[in-house]
Amino acid sequence: MAPESFEHENVIANLIGEFRNALKGSHCFMFASNLQVILPFNNEKKGKDDVVVLPDFSIVCDQNKLRNNRCYGAPDLVAEVLSPSTGRNDRLLKKNYYEKTGVTEYLIVDYHNRYIEKYVLQNGFLKLEDIYSNENQSFFSTYFSYVHFSIEDIFSF
């Protein structure tokens, strides 16, 4: 796999910075793309299969999920930063995995077009709740109600 662009990596670093400042002192942990997440996923044809993903950014508040240098179960929040090679996978396959396993808030970040789509788990489905862009610059997390920032801070590079 080719390394990601510096813009991609900078967006992840900026997200971590914003969430870390807001969640300072909480019991939640933030991770960049090196955290292997094992999602319990039931495949109707094959039985139970675990799916392994490496989200660009994730927050885990249940410390019991963290063991053996991995996360076992759905993180509370996941963000994927789109790139030409992963965009379709992030929007379809990974979104489906996150939805089925109970990720509460899912962010799709497009640094090329400078917007963030926020999906929130409602009745078992990740529903698009808001899109943050130049027209709507103040991001507010639904799950972490005290997290808010300007998307300009995320796309500053």
C-alpha cells in the first residue's frame, strides 16, 4: 500500500488534536490508523466472521475493548479520510461494517473538497445527520456533545 499524502495525514493529526483537547480528562482513548479494530460480524452465508479494519481515526471509551494491542468491538467514533484508492470502500463496505457493529458516530472526511459528513447511529442505521463545509463550518459531535470545532482548523495545511 502506498503511503498517504501529507494532506491526508495532516487532517488525521488535526482531528486528533481537536478531539484530544475536548476530551482531555475523559476515560476515552484516541487512535490514528495503526489501531487494528476487530469487528464481530455475522455473515449469514458463512456464519460468524470477524472483520479487521484500520480506521484512520477512532475513539474508544470502553477500556475493556482494548487488549493485545487491538480493539475488540466497535469504537464509539470512527473517521475515515477519503483518498482516491479508498473512497468507495470507506463509503460502502466500511460504513456497512461500522453500522452493523454499532459505531455510534461515523465521519467521512473529504480533504479534496473540504467537507465532513457526519453519520449517527439511529435505530441500527448510520444516518447522515449533517455535512460541514464552507457553508456550515462549525462542527458539533453528536455522541461527544462537548466536542466542537471549525472545519477550517481540520483543513489547515
